[in-house]
Amino acid sequence: MLATAHTFTLLGVEARPVRVEVDVQRGLPSFALVGLPDASVRESRERVRAALTNSGFDFPQTRITASLAPADLRKGGPGLDLAIAAALLGSSGQIPEASLENAAFAGELALDGSIRSVPGTLAMAEAASAQGFRTLGVPAVNGPEAALARGSRVIPLRNLRELELLGGELEPPSPPPMDLSPPADPDAPDVADLRGQPGLRRAMEIAAAGSHNLLIVGPPGAGKSMAARRLPSILPPLGEEEAVEVLRIASACGGLATADGPPVRRPFRAPHHTISSAGLVGGGTPPRAGQITLAHRGVLFCDELAEFPRDALEALREPLESGRVSIVRAGHALDLPCRFMLVAAANPCPCGLGPESLDCHCSDAQVRRYQARLSGALADRIDISIRVGTPEGTEIAAESGEGSAAIRERVVAARERQHARLGGRRTNAEMSASQVRETAQLDAEAADVLAAGYSALRLSGRGWDRTLRLARTIADLDDSDPVRAAHVSEALALRRRGEA
């Protein structure tokens, strides 16, 4: 007897549909699983066998063949357990086959028959809705996450016995969607802690307002890492669409383990400088999302930028431009989102003190080699580069400045101007070249300032456009429709080749 159930397998952060066909025939007892399953899927035979038995179902002592279609798609993860068990129960007549029609399932089986959470439930729920499935059976712990898709009816399942309730009066009710409102965190780091660095605070505000990339160069103890870790506190809260994007990625990468899920806030990723290019931008076999995808709609902080492998840094160039990364492997091609702010910190020389310090003994050649680790092509994609020094003791002892809340209000107002001008929730850093020229109209004085700066700083064509984007953001913070000479001058002062 043949029965079919539907499920999904994850490829990167996307869910691909899988059709599970189980055939039960007379013959010597066996359980064959075909269709390019990986090790975790092959092991599902033993989990399904124990779960059925311990749940009070009969495990057929016959010849069982389970086929996972399409046969040329490699299937991975334990999320196929529930669909395999459902199809097996349907083929052996232990549950009505009608309950499997127009339904999809995702879940890992424990040996006692309970259903454990699986990664990527939100992506699976969206795929189920796109495929037109009426219902989606998921682990109860993943129910609120799956309900965010607002398509197929979500059925939260706690154990295998509840499959008998599908389509009946006792069918578990759909859970409410996960709450996407930003959580209150009174202990979050505050920009007020950053003292004696007014120029850096201003650069942070501009970077946050337009989602611009930021490089901070200075000696140890100047506050570079402190500033970077406080930048998320002045970013606007996630919109609903952005929050769903962030949760989809976090879920697919195993970041949603409970019904409450992680706090819905902008990601902050700070990989160690020993990370490989595959770990940073994604890769491997099968290909997986990297840190830049996990930082989508948030901040990627690269501390000690000059210590990162050169190939890893160069791999950032295209994602910084396009907001997406394409990973191609034999039999796999992934297109992953990675719209993030790059915030980097670096020392001015190998010893960290800087050539201007009397205690620095680095030679000119050593300084040049150290700074050359940041290529011109990557530096050209960094909108703001600021040099900071160690603050004086009197500045550190002084009263703290503005807090994150006050700065965030200005940032939110600037972003709202950008959203109204560009549509959606786009920022100035995401503008195309044509949009830059349309929205950053310069008067004669501002045009002369930009032309002079272009020649003096020897900017590239990309540098010209990025300077205009930066000036447009400064004008938005100033609540100004035209981009004036003062805005261009400040953008040029912030726009220079990073000294790493």
C-alpha cells in the first residue's frame, strides 16, 4: 500500500519541498530509504521505528520503501522524521490517508514519540503557503514561529499520537504568531558610556542614520570596540518585514530553540579575526550561511581588521555592494541575503600606538605593510573612516554626553525621511547610482566643494557616489531637503582611505 506526505529540507536559509512516498509490501522485513538522504536522514529509520512502537502504533514487519523526491536534491536534517512517520502510518492504514492530503509536516521524532523542534520552521511555513498546502504540522514549540507566515493553517503537534486528531474536532488549535515587538532592555550598552570622543559619536550617528559602513582607527584603549558594541543601541527598531527576515535566517541557522525565540532586535555579529572566508561569507559542503548573512539587517563588527585573512576580507567586496552573496558548489547554488552595516576597528600600526606616538618604534615600511592589509578596493566601499586618539583623563572623568535614546530619535527621524523618499524601508546606503543623482541635487557651491574634494582625495567613481550618499544622510539629519556645501564638506572629511 502506498501513501504520500509532504515536507521540506533546508538549503541555506530557504526551504525546498520534498515529497515522501512510503510503500508497504509483503516480503522480508526491511526499511529502505532512498532519494539522496544524508546521515541524519538515514538515521531517521531508527527514530521512526522506536517512536511508532513507543507511541502505541504498530511498526509493519514487512518490506518498507521510503522515497524522498526529487531524487536529485540532497536532503539533510532531522526535520523529515515526522513526514516519514506520517506517510508510514498512512500506508499501513493506522491513520486515514485523507488526513495527509493537502498537508505538510516538519519535525524531529524522539524515541518516545514526542516531537522536537527543528530549524527553519518559518522558512518551511512560508514555503508551505507558497506551495498551496492547507495545513502545516510542526512541533508545538515552533508553532508561534510558523504562524508568522500567515498562510497555511499551523497545527502544533506535541507527540506522534496527535496525528490521529488531524481533521477532527479535537485537532489542536493554531497558535498565535510570535510577538515581533522589540523587547525592553534597561541593561543594554549606552553611547553615554563613550566619553571624550565627540567626533566618533558624530560618525556613529551618521553611520546609523544612513546604514553606512564605518572604520575606526586608533590605539588600544581609545574606545573603538566600546563604540562598535554600542552602535546597535542607536539603530531604529526592526520593522515587521525586517524582523521576519531576521527571524527566518536565525531559525534556519538554529537560532530559534524555544517558543519565545530570541529577542527581536537587530543582529550584532563579531567574528574572531581567525575566521575563514567560508565562515565569514558562507560556504562549505553542503553550503551554509556565513556571518554576513547572520548579520543581515544588523551590524557586522570586525575588530582588529588588519589581522583578518586577506581572502576573507576581499570576499566582502561584492556583498557590501549588492547586499546578497551567491555561493555556488557542485550541485548547489545559493543566493543569501546579507544587507548589513560593516563596522571595523583597526590599529594604526603593528604595535598599535601609531607613528605619531613617541613610544612607537615601527618603521615606515612596517606601517605601510600593515596598512596595506586593507586593500584599496575594500577601503573604497567603507563610507566613513575616522581616526581617534586616547582621550585625556579629564575628558573621561567628565559628565557623560547624550544617551542612546536621544541620538536614536534623530536617527529614526532621518530614516523616516529616507523611507518616504525611497519607498519601503530602504536607506541612503542602498541607493542606486541613478537614485543618488536624483535625490542629492547640489547647488553651485556644494558642487564646487565636491569637485575640489574629488581631486584632492583622488576619489574613484564609486567614491563620488558614496560621498553623495553620505552627504544626503547628513542633510537628512539636518532636516534639510537640499544637500548644501556644509553637508558635502563633512562627508568629504569623513570620506578618506582607511588607515589600517
